Amino acid sequence: MADSPAALRDLLIATTRTLRRRWHQTLEPWQLSPHEHRALRVLGDAGRTRECGDARGPLRLGEIAKALRIVPRSATEVIDRLEARGLTERLPDPADRRAVCVQLTDAGHDLARQLDAARDAEAGEFFALLDDRDRADLARILRKLVGP
């Protein structure tokens, strides 16, 4: 007998909670919050070779807030904490004197790479319970659920 939609929903929620809890535990040695980690990823994805406001490179605080899905004030607090640790730096926006841009420092890029490796290792450990066929089936099913 097939699981009910409610049972499937609860299993999926439990799985994502387990992944989130394990990731928070993985972040503990670096003393980073999930928002701080996500900010490092957003800034790392933006790159370092553009002017503020261009398609890639330093980001305005508002862009960071939008990417993190938090209010700008909270994004400022996240960036303040990262900056205090030497992981980010603020730059003036050459196109708008009122705006401030943020980019990763070299230390921020190094930490972002370490965190990416830790996250990949954590995922590898989590999904090690599944064989290749199970992983392929899970990927196919999840893609179907999230749509095109």
C-alpha cells in the first residue's frame, strides 16, 4: 500500500530537518550561523572582478538581503559579523555615493572553499545509505516535484 500524501510530506520534512540539523552541527567548528554561511556563498558566487552594481562581483547590502531572503537590517548584522572576522570588506559604490558594496576577502574566499568541501562531505555521508540506483531514483523524483 502506498504512503499517503500526508505521510510523504512528513517524511520529506523530516529529511530536510535532518539535513539542516547535520549542517548546523558541521558549521559549529567555524562558529558561523547558517545566514553567515549563506552570505559567504552568495558573495563567493558573485565573484571579485566587477564594479559594485555590475552583474558579478561586489554586492550591495540590499542585494545580499534579497539573496538571503532577510530584511536589509539583518543582512547588515550578518555582514558586520563577517567583517569583524576579516571575511568580508565594504567598498564604496562608485556609481552611488550613498551605497556600500561588500566583497569577500582572501580569508573569506578560503573559508568559503573549506565550507563547500565540508558541505559536500556531509552530503556524501548522508546519502551514502543509498546505492547508485536509489540516488538516481531520488533525484528523478525530487526533480519531478520541484518542476521545470
